[in-house]
Amino acid sequence: MCSSRHAPRSPEHPEPARAVQFFAMVSFACPDLLGSLPAFRRVFAEPIVRARDRGASAEERALGAQRSAELASPAT
């Protein structure tokens, strides 16, 4: 058990850290639904984070919005 009064900090930027947390929660409930973590990062997390960058191109913003919508839509 950890006796620290402080929560461990992720060395990553907050956005990718949240994406990894989302991946972990979904993978716990539905293993293999999102594939492997490296594939999830490549297909979903990186385009979403890139789209939110101030210097993102229109194509990057569109791809990020598309990937975000895919994750937000209910599975059928």
C-alpha cells in the first residue's frame, strides 16, 4: 500500500493521460473492444490531441472530431 499523501503524477500531458485512463476503464469492462493500447493511441488519442492544438490543420481537426465522435457514440 502506498502511504504517500500525494497522488502519483503522470509524466504525460494531461490529454494523453486521460485517453489512457479512458482506455483502461473501457478495457476493464470490455476487454479487446478498443484493441491494444499502442493501436488506441495511434488511431484515437493522437489525432484527438493533435486536433486540439492551436496550429492544427483543417484535416487534423476533422480527423480528431471524427475519432472523438466514434468514441462518444454508443456501441451497437
